[in-house]
Amino acid sequence: MSGLRAQKKADKNRRILEAATTLFRKVGYDSARIEDIAEMAGVSVGTFYNYYKNKGDMLMATVSMEVEEVLAAGEGIIAKKHDQVAGALLELIGKYYDHSLTYLSKEMWRTAMSLSIAQPETPFSKRYTALDHRLSKQVCDLFRSLQDRGIVRKDVDCTATGELVFNNVNMMFIEFVKDEEMNVDGLKDQVARQNIPLADLVSQAS
Amino acid sequence: MSGLRAQKKADKNRRILEAATTLFRKVGYDSARIEDIAEMAGVSVGTFYNYYKNKGDMLMATVSMEVEEVLAAGEGIIAKKHDQVAGALLELIGKYYDHSLTYLSKEMWRTAMSLSIAQPETPFSKRYTALDHRLSKQVCDLFRSLQDRGIVRKDVDCTATGELVFNNVNMMFIEFVKDEEMNVDGLKDQVARQNIPLADLVSQAS
DNA sequence: CTCAAAAAATGAACACGTTCAATATTTTTT
DNA sequence: AAAAAATATTGAACGTGTTCATTTTTTGAG
């Protein structure tokens, strides 16, 4: 008879997560009340809080899944045999942006970003920040890979350049999720415009 | 006897603003309750909402003052006769950072940023975003000014570079306000490390 | 001066995220 | 299998930002 408790627990966990993500996407994060999520999951409000620290924590599961997938895809892009900086860079950035709305709506992204800034000491914020840093590191890795291949000039500081580029990518993404009118292609165009000059500057003359 | 109403109104407006900024700095934004602000200002809670749309709106007056001042200081820096890109750029960025905690605490900045991301359709967010864009434009202006002076290479896209640099400056500032341990000098060091290589790349060989 | 209309002030009521003391269920001990 | 201990569930109550019907104050026309 042992394990009954563990089984119920796993089941409820799944039901709550499912209810929350469904409601977040359907009516938006703000309009999805804990009471509604709990009801849809067939538990009480109190039980919701036994499983998740707070409403914001529910988002992190989704954000995390999203970023993990895009990081994996990014590794594949870095491994490719690129022959020019701009092309490689825009492919990586494009992948980030293309993937970004797979699991999360713009509103969910805004909420996640907003929470991570407003309450930096929470586990939520720390996890969000850690994911950001891994993305930043991946852009640096791309530059290093291109440098090893002789595509990027030997005297370029790959960490400095990578951080600069990623921070711009990130800031532009913030503008993107703030503007419901803006689409991914418009975002990619703007970022291409900003980065192509830099890509040219760091390129090894052939 | 006319104007009594207008006079009272102006007086209350001032008292509420004063009470709010005092409390925000003293006990923090979150802990400063509307009830406390209203009491300190000698009005009722309802009256507070007659004067300000919501709590977040109270921050914008301060943010606005802060950014306006730094923009004015920035103009002075651009007007100087710089002889190298890195020096000019770091002076402008340094001024931004040095000034940033004059009126606002890190917590107030976090709240302002958080609000502007979470609710992009509010007047608050629109005003915040507009200030950001003016700062971004100012960095572009610096590059253009240096280019006219022959310090920056003729073939550099000043808008692209300026936006790239400013977005990095902004993102690093977000990291700064998220980390209570980090001081302004540490921030400036990191940003210098990121930007000096770029400054070198765009510099006109003399 | 009077008084009706306009403007402003008020605070009780509301909404919703969160907490917690009481209750119920499951597991372990004897 | 009964009792005790451990764990989980519950929903009413709380805190705080915000709203709104009611009351108070101010204004200006007659």
C-alpha cells in the first residue's frame, strides 16, 4: 500500500501545472486567478500553495523548458562549419527568436522578466538570471568557435564581444515582448541591422 | 475668492508627491502603503487616487527628473573635444551610472523597470520607454559627433553601433540594480571591458 | 446672499495573492 | 488492528492596491 501518497502527489503536481499553463495561455497570466487554477486542477487554493511557492513560480517551469530547448538548438548551430561571421551570428540569434513563442506568450515573457527584475533575491529570479547567463555564454562560444576556425580576427576579445551582442539581443527581445504589434521578422531585421556592422569589423579579411 | 480650489489642489499635489518620495526612500517602494502616503500627506486614500492614477505613477516623476538631468549632462559631454573613442564613450556612460542613484534607490529602479515591462500599454511604460530611447539616441549622437571630428572611422554605422552600445549599457544597468552588492565602480569596470574592444575597432587610425 | 450645479474628498467595500490553524489522510509503531 | 506520528488538505481570514457611491466643499448665476 506504500507509495499511495507519492502517487497522488505526482498526479496533483501534473494537474496543477497543466491547469496553470492552459489558463495562462487562454486568459493571460494576470487574469488567471489561483482560485481558477486550483479549481481546474481539482484541488483547493491551499493545496496549490503546497505545490508551488507562488504564482510566479508556475511560470518558471515553462520558461525553463523554453530556454533549455533553445540552448540545445544553439549548440547545433555553433557546431556547423560557418564561413562568415554575420551569417553564423544571425542564424543563432534567429533561432533564439524563432523559438521564443513556442511555449510562452509575450505576456508570459513580460511577467517572467518583470518578476526577475522586481524581486532579484527569489529563486525565480536567480533561475531566470542563470538561464540568461548560459545564453550569453553561448554567444561568446560562437565567437570563439569562429575565431578558432579563422573566421574572426585573432585579436578580438570574444567574451567582450559576445556579451555586448547578447545584451543587445536581450534588450531587443524586451522591446519585442513589450510591443504586441511587432513580429519576429521585424525583430530579426532590426537586430541584423545592428549586428552586421560589428560582424564586419571583427571578421578576418580573407 | 477665486482660485482657492486650484491653490488647494496644487498644495495637495505637492504634499502627496513629497510624502511618497520620502516614504519610498525611507521604507522602500513595496513597504510604503498608499494609506501611509495619504496619511503623511494629510489626505484620504481616495484623494490619493484623484491625484495619481496608481502607485507606480508616483515613481515616474522621480525617474523622469533623474533621466532629464542625465540627458542634459550628456549633452555637455558630447560637446567636448574628445581625442579618442574609448575615453569619450566611457565618460558618457560613466556619467549615466554615476548619476543613477541620485534620486532613486536600486529598489525604485527595479520597480520602475519592472512596471514598464509588465504593463507596456500604460502611460508609465510609454514614458519610461521614451526616456530610454532618448538616451539611446544620445549615444548614437556621440558616435556621430566623433565621426564628424574624424575620430571614428567614416564607414561606421553610428546608429547601429550606438544602439548596440546603449542596449548593453542598459542591460548591464539592469544587472546592477538586481544585485545589491554591486557598486557603480564594478559596473563601470565591466562595461569598460565590454566596450573598449569595440571602441578600438571603430577608431580611425591616426 | 441663496442655492443649484460642478468639483473634490472620503472611506467602506472589493479583488486577488497569500497564509495558517484546524481537519483529514496516510504511514509507522506497537 | 489500534493508536500515534507524520504528512497533506482545506478554506476562511488577512493585507494591500484600487474603485465607487455618498458626502462635503467650492463656485458662480440670479
